[in-house]
Amino acid sequence: MRKILVTTDYSTNSKAGVRFAIQFASQSSAEIIFYHVHEGVADNNWNPKKKNENPDHDLRLEKLHKFINSIYTSSQLPLVKFRCVVEVGFDTNNMILNFAKQCKADYICISTRGGGTLKKLLGTTTSALIEKSTTPVLVVPKTYRIKPINEIWYSSDLANLKSELTKVQKFALPFKANIHVYYYDFMIEVDEIMNKLNKVAAKYTTKGTYFHFKKMKIDHTISHHLQNDMTKHKPSLVVLFTKQNRSWIDRLFYRNNTKEVTFDTKTPLLILKNIFTNKQFR
């Protein structure tokens, strides 16, 4: 059974991550852990196995349960298996990452602030968590509305297609979702390039996996084209892979590594790590 660690700070924004995680779990029989970090100094002598020893902790846990139940009540979501965990400390990111390892979470689910540039969308703290996390991260925008997960997009540079596509297919399997591989290139109209792309599509296209090769304008980033297509077709989720030798934010969302572009989406993102450093497709 897959396990999703869902972080929340009780804000309105964080409700989106809760709703998405419940939809995710209802379609794939996953277990959810709702997790909150209460800012403060932890009592190292407290034993969580001993009941009634720390009434403050019980109140914090009750608050988290009430928050989750209120979302259930207002959204009429399907019942799924979940539990709530509250920890006390100041270093929220490291606490999330450490607990994800401790509970062997398959995914960390976090909510974003909203639109604008990517830094505004995520915030400094969330961006840092994504960079440091070895656990795949689900990023859910505050504007997310509940919908079935049945159309998954994978934005690829084709450099590590075999290993990356295998991971995407494994992720999509419980949802019985279609996978759409999107590749953007300035030279898409060059016969030699198009012949290579057609060979790639012929090799990896299967039932439920489809390829889309799109012309890229030289004065726009991949994210610009990706967002335009997302707005038109409204996928359930978009998969992005980070590269260890370059920030995923720089690679995808900056023009010439200097000017950040806007990225405003209602679509959840799945951020996966790729340890490979193969040559570019072309």
C-alpha cells in the first residue's frame, strides 16, 4: 500500500493538499498520514506511548483531527485510511523530511500559495524542501478542485526516457490513467530531428501511453508552452523530473537563467528525482 505524508499548517491553502491526497488515496488504496509541525521547543522526556502524559499534545492532535474532519464534511470526500501526527519543533523542513524517512512515505504532499512566478507559487521554504527531498513530492496549488486522476502528463527532455517513463508508468498504474509524454523543441520541423522523434514514439508508445512533439518558440521557456497546453487540455497531474546537476526551477522556469517567468496552474505537480546524467536527446 502506498503511503502519502500530507503536510498542513491549518491554512486555507493547505486544504487543497488534503483534498488531493484523499482523491489520490481513494483511487489507489493508499494510506494517508496528515502531519503538522507545531512551532516550539520539543519535550525530549515525553513518551508518546504513555497516555495523558502531555495534555498539550492531545489538544494539538485533536485540532488536527478537527481540521481534517471539517474538510471531509465540506467536500463530501470518500472515506480513506488515515492517521494524524503532530510534532513540536522549529526546523519544519527537516522535520518533514526526517519523518518521511521514518514512516517510509512514498510521497510528500504539500500545498502552494497560488499564482505568479514560481517562487511566489511555492515560497522559499517549499522550494528548499523540494530540492532536499529524496522522497517524491506532490505539489498541489491552492486553486485545485477535486477531479479523478486519469490523465497524467510527463514533460520530458527525452534524455533519460526509459528510466523516467518506467517510473511514470508505475505511478499511473493504480489509477489506470493515460500518460501523455510532452516534448518541446526549437527544431521540431527539421526532418532529421522529427525522424528521431518518430522512432522514439514507435519504440515507447503503448496502450495508454502517448507522445506529443511540439514546436517551441525560441523566446519562450518550456514552462510557457507547457502551461498553455495545460490550460487547453486540463490534465489531472503533471510529472516533472529534477536533475542533480541543475536546479529544476532554473532548468524549467527561467529564461537564460536570469529572468523568471510566470507559472500559474490549477494542476498538481509530481516532482521526481533523476540520478542519471545522460546526454541530451539531440
